[in-house]
Amino acid sequence: MYIIPLLTLWRGLPLLSPSRLKKDVTRLDSTITNAVGHNITLNLEALAYLYSRVPFQIQRAYQIATALFAKQQSTTPITPAQLQILRLLDEHGHMMQTELSNLAGTDKSTAGLVLTNLLKQHLVDRHTDPEDKRRKRVMITESGQAALAIAKTKQLEAEDILFEAMRPDQREKLMTLLERLADEQPAPHTASWLMRRCLQAVEAHLSNEAGLFGLTLRQFCALHVVFCHPGIGEPSIRKLLGYEITNATLVVGLLREKGLINAKSGTSASRKRYYATPMGRDVLLAVEPKLAAIATEFVRGFSDDDIAHLQRLLGQLILHHGDKVKAPLAAFAQVVALPSWPLPPAHTYVVEHRDALNELNNRAHRQKEPA
């Protein structure tokens, strides 16, 4: 239903002159290094755009914090989401699932999934509300309280490891900036708690924004990588975005179902080469400015110096712990070394380089598929 307007939008944009287009493509090629697949090279400028997004950085930092927390636990690990639920039940006493999900800042289905796992571990229990037999209330068990006490200690240990490469003043600065982003009052919050709250705020922004064509942040990033690296394989998508295999396969599959990317050759996912479809290109062109606006709104009230400081501190954390997670972010070290990094929230990439990228995609489609 939206294909024709988007195609009109794309075609209605001013085109670069042939000489300017050739110059832009040449410049684009000059910033691309290190092969990431058969005849596929790494576009550092495109990745600098993604890696500069504060939501992307927080998502990655939270991934690291979660991995460090899990590593500190010798028994069955409690996830940060489970720890949050246990904390709330311990502090507020028994409550209904709706109340719990509201306090946690998450939807009922997500809270329900977390509770199901906690019930299996006998860390929480459900009982009938004496005032209304139709309602169930949730409470923390003695085992849950014991597990919570251990988990709190382990999380503090994980936090110290998370910030081990930072000076105390840098750690304090990052925590202050995260508190502002999460709209939390200064308190003894953990970094993972604040990161989780920030991500929930981003999701709220995305869900309230029209015209995103149902794209999640992960789907947008994957579509962006495919369009800027035509012919890329799924393993390389995982490496450039730091996605684990299951997540990457799910995201790529959803983009294919939506008709935004297609695959060529190969019988397995690892052998397939992915390209953005014309509709995928047009959706990307339409969505990118909207996400730039959301990113700008997300840091509203921050000075340019604060934004750059936040980006650099998160970048420092991500760079230091690059090997602490199962899915490494392969090109991050190269990107943060670029003179242009970090880029401001309002920056766009596909819109700015649309003609050069379109030419690169056309060229990739004309190339003979690898044997």
C-alpha cells in the first residue's frame, strides 16, 4: 500500500550529477576496507552512523553488562530482568502481575514470561487474592530472597568489572548521563538497570512513532547494513551488528517476509547473499530521518558536549569489553578510530549518500554470483 508513494519519494529526490556521483562513489570506496565476504567490503562510514546512535550503543552496553553479570554467577544465572522483578517484589511485597509490570516499566506479556521462569525456579509463587478469588498475586519466596541477596552481590561485582577501564569520574559521569536519559532521580541505581530503562524509553518512542513500517531498532540496523553492503552474508551481518545467531536469523527472516531484502544463491543461511529490494531501499530512505528525529528527541536537553561525552564513554566501555560477549562487534575498533566519530544524533547516512549507494547496489546486482 505504501510502495508507490515511497518510490515517488525516492525518484523525486534531486539526483547527483554524473561527475558528482562518480566522485561520491569513489570517495565511498576509499573509506571501505577489510573484506567481510565474497567481493564484499566494509563501509566504515555507514557503520559509524550506526555505532554513533546512542540507542545502539546502550543496547550493546546492556548486552555486555548482562554477559558480565551471568559470568559472575556460578549457579543457574538470574537475568537482569528477573533480578528487577525479584527486587520489586522484595521491596513492595506481593502484588498483581499488572502492578508488577507497571513498576518494571514493561508490558504484561514480557513480565509474564519472566515470572514463568522464576516460578520454575521456585523463586516466586502465586496465590489467590483473598479479596478477589479471581485474581492471582505474586510474591517472592524464601529461596527467591536468598537468590536475590546473592545476585545483588554478583551484580555489584559485575558492575566493577564493567567500569574497570574507566576512571571514577568517568564512571560517575556516565551514570549521571544514563540517569538523565532514563529519567530517573539520582539514586543507587546499577548501570544495567539504567540501561534497561533507557532501552524501554527508546521502545516507547518507536512504538509511538508512525511511519516506521513496523521496523524495530534491530531490523532497521540489519536493513541498513544490507543496503550499505550489498551481497553480504548472514554471518557478516551478525559480526557487524553484534547479534547472536538466533537473533540474526530471526531479524533477517522478518526482513525477507516484509519484502525488504532478498537472498541469492546458496542452500544454507550462511551461504546466502542478501540485497535490499527496491522497497527496502525506499523504506530505509523514509525511516532514517524519522529515527534521526527520535534519536534527537531522546537526548533532548543534553548539550552537544554531553552527547559527545556520552557517546565516547559508551564507546570506551564497548571497546574495552569487545571480547566479553558471544557475539563480538567486529568493526567497532576501526570505526571509533575514524576522525568523524562520533556522529551527532541528527546525522543521516543513506539519505546523504543515496545516489552513490544506489549505484553500488546496482553494480552488485550486475556482478556474477560466486560459485
